[in-house]
Amino acid sequence: MKDHSVRTLIAAAALFLLTVSAMAQTPQLDPGEKLEKLQFPAVTMQLKGWTKFGNGHVYTLPVRAGQHLKISFSTKSKFAFLAIFDLSKPDDEAFFGTDEDGMSFETTIKENATWLLRPYYSKVSPRRGLGAPFSILIEPLAAAPPAKPPAEPERPSLFPKAPPKRQ
């Protein structure tokens, strides 16, 4: 009887963890936003859109460990930005934002995940319209070569180096 209750408890815990991870993969959309599911591109992909307040598009991009990519955001508006979120993480903080981190992001993916790309028009800006046009460029890149450790500099010595041994 005790063995059965332990199995039930383990099964319930596993179901709970699966539910939590599934919830982490579902993005929470603002009213009027439309979700587009992308696939990791084999060649450069360009997304064009408009940051219509309450009517914009957001994108999910599945990424795999080892992939190397660059995401660039461009717009003529100084009030339009891009935020990138990792849906596999429980927090809702963007790990990249063009408002603070520059207009492009290049990385090698460390673990499988799904990213949410959210272009937006700043709510605190003095509005001159309801949005702005934007372009997102997603470029798969060849993997970066492994970094070589820096050579250890020669240390000064009071004694000269021994000549190489002859065989």
C-alpha cells in the first residue's frame, strides 16, 4: 500500500513539472498581439512589420544548443524597440533589448529553448502616431571557432634557460 502511494506521489510530481515547463513555453500576449511561430532559418530571414499598439506581431523562434546566430533590428523610429525573451526560463525578464543592448545580438546557443521576439513601441514616449515600421534580420552563422587560451607570457628569470636536450 505504501509503495502505491509513493508511485502516485511521484507521478503527480512529474505531471506538475511537465505542466510548469509547458506553461513556461507559452508566451503571454498583450491584447491584440498576434503570435507567429518561426522555424530556425537555413538562410537569412527578414521579418518586416509595424509596431501597432495592441495590434502587433510577436514571434517564437526555437533554437538548439550549438547554433550560432545574429539577430538585428532596424527602424527609423527612436521609440520602437525589440525585446528577446527565453520562454524556457521562469522569469519574464528580457535577456536582450535594443533599448539598452544595441541594435544587434550575436550568440552561440548554450541550450535548447524557444525565444520570444517582441517588437514594441515605447509606452512612455511622446507619441507621434500609433507605431512604427521595423525590420528584423535573423542570420544563421557558421559556428565560431573555439577560443584559444592566451599564451602564458615569459616571466623574467635570474637564470638563463637550459639548452634543449639532444637525443
